Amino acid sequence: MTPDELIYIAVLALSIPVGFIFRYLSPPLKQAVSLVLGLAVVLTTCGFHILHSLITVIGSWVLINYNWRSAPNLTLFWTFSYLFFFRLVAWFGLPSPTPITNAVQLILTLKMVSLANEVQAFHLAKKEESSSFSKSGVVCSILQLPSLYDVLSYSYCYIGIMTGPFFRYQTYWDWLQQRDPGSVPGLNYCLIRLRMVPLYAVLFTVVSSVFPLSYVRSPDFLQQYYIYRIFYMVPIFFVFRMRFYAAWNAAEAGCISAGLGAYPEEAQCKPGGGPSVEYNTYSETPVQYNFEAIRNIDCYNTDFCVKVRHGMRYWNMTVQWWLHQYIYQKAPFRSYVFRAAWTMFVSAYWHGLHAGYYLSFLTIPLCIAAETSMEKGLRTRLTDKGQYWFDWVHWFLKMRAYDYMCMGFVLLSGSDTVYYWGSVYFTIHVVALLCIGLGKVLGGSAERGGQKEKPVKGDAR
């Protein structure tokens, strides 16, 4: 285990008991202490590299106050441009940032772009109210413009400072202003999130020791049988999942212990986005809370949903919301596949400049096109029993596709990724292209034969 991983574990472990203390603090004290703790964590782990995040935050605040109308686009351009500089600072003779500094920078980038959109929505809502003399239809928008202190407090709040989950400024502000934090459930919800973490940690340790990633890069790997080479990506992706399952569940527990992201169930919260409908904040009856606003991983559905496109929804859910809200919906394309490709490209860039990210993320649209083609060309023509078995085969291929794409994500370099994919003869790419072609042929024959397609059922098996 690397020193950075030990730091991550320590920060996650300490954030859970510390969170319970915040339930007894007043809003101003809660804001100040969470800021001081966050700055202490970043200064301790990143040192002078904290300047990168400070420059990003202050630059974003200036742009948001300079032109609120264009703030979302300006802030997106600014933060993503700085990410490019941040990753190439060694070219300018500056020290390379540490992995922990990179994690902090990634979360801050999401926060600043989201804040710019929230401020724009605030101004638009005010204009609508003044022109129509009625309350704006914007759901759960911020009620006042944040000061520089507010922006810094949101940016450096100790909760999720390097591990996530991402949460909007409105979610942060609602946390500060909670009426009765002591009534918000905590311990039981924390235990629910943490109950599987020891198992995930053990599985990660055992399987990673039996199937080390470094073996893929060795010359001996090519001497193995094809079946073994293609099998090897299965435990690699398993290890990858166990690592994040453990980390993200622990990170969610840190949010829950502090009460961050607690909303009544009637708010119908979205992971990352928070409430999606107006809700009663002054209910006299007992409130049933949940923490969907900060939910970052759905382990079961990640493993057992059928489709590639649905697998993304259950993985890193708060970031997926951010990508859908600020990238996918504003993509310069109308086609679902092209919009998905654009979103995956932006996601790859956000993760880093390693070619493995791009090779993996840009394989996702190909897989989506393949499953769409087969659904339209074959699944809709099957009986209920046939669709049942189709979905099981679909699930198996979805998992193998994610195994395959994970290799680029963990190997990072383009040469290592192509080396592995070449060792298994680019199997998933070939299967995807065959499925696209087969689906087109079957769909075309159905149309020529005048057969009526059955409606596609849901994703549940």
C-alpha cells in the first residue's frame, strides 16, 4: 500500500467520528471549522501545491462576479484550461503536483463549474420573479449570492475534499443552515454504508496480490494461453471495483456522520444534484430522511445492471450527474451516441492526459451503439423468455466490456493499453462491431418482412 493510499484511509477514517461533532455547532461555527479542517488537510498533504487550488477558486470567483451570464462557460473554460497547465507544470520547470493534489484539484473543478451555474440560475430566477411578479419555477436554488468567504468555505470544506462525493453549493449551504441537526439520522446510516467496507478491503488485498497489474506488462504474459490473457482482465476490474467500493462507501459515511446531504424523502434527491422538487422545510410531523444527495456508488446495480449505459449511472454517481447536467445536456450534438462520446471525452480529460483514459472512455460509445443495435434488431423480436436470456447474455458482455475498458484506465499509457488489447486480439472492439452489423441486418430484415417490433422492456432482469 502506497503512502498516498494510507493518507486517503486516514482522512476517511477520521472524517467519520469528526462529522458527529458538527451536529452540535452553530451555522457560523460549522462553516468556519469545516473550512479550517479542510485547509489543514490540504496544507498537510499537498504543501505549497495548495496554490493550484487557490488560484482555481479565486479565478472562478472573479469570473462569476465579472459576468454572471457567461459564468458557466467562462468557468468551465478557465478550470479545464488550468487543469491542462496543472498537469504539464513540469514543462515550465515547476514541481509536479502530488496525486493527492490532483484529487483535490479534480473535486474543486467540479465545484467551481457547478457554482457558476447555480449563480447564473439565481440571477435568472430573480429576473423572472421581477418580470412576472411571481415566484420563479427554479427548484431549490440558492437564496443569496455567495461571498468570497462562502466560496472558499465551500471549496475547502473538509468533507470530500480529496475523495468526494461531489455536492453542489446549495447542498453545502443547506447543511450549514439545518434547523435541527441532532434529529437527522446518522449512526445507523453510517453503519449501513460501512458494513461491507471490511469485506471490500479484504477482497481488494487478496485478489490484487494474486493478480498483480504489473504482470500484464511483462513479456511472460504473452506466453500464456489466450483464455488466460482475456480472463486476467476480470480480476483486475474486480480489484478496481473493490478499491472504490470501499473508499466511496467510507466517504459517504463521512458525509452522513456530519449530516451533509440529509433531505426529506419528499425532496426526491438526485446524487450530486440534491433536491429535484420543492419540499416542506418546516414540517411539524416526523421527517423521513435519506442521503441520496451524496450517494456516490450503488454497488449492486453497478455489478448487476444489464446495459453499459446504465452501468455508468451507478458508478461515481455524483460525478455522473455533473457530467450529464453540465456536459451532456450542452453537447454540440443531437445524436445520443455522439453526445455520449463527447461526454466521455470530457470525462477522460477531467481524469487526466493519459492515453489509456481516452482509449477506454471512447470505447463506451461503441459499446452503447452495439447494445442499441442489438436491442432494436434482435431483442424486440424475441419472446419474453428469449428476452430474459438475451438480457443475461447482455449482462455478461457488459461486464466483459467494462473489464476490457478498465485495463486502459489502470494501465494509463497508450502503448500498455494497446499491448494488452492486442494480446486478446481487440476482442471487445470486434464483438461490438459485429453486434452493430448484426443488429442492422436483423433490423433491416424485420422491416422488409413487415414485422412489428415488440416494445423494449426495462433494464431489470
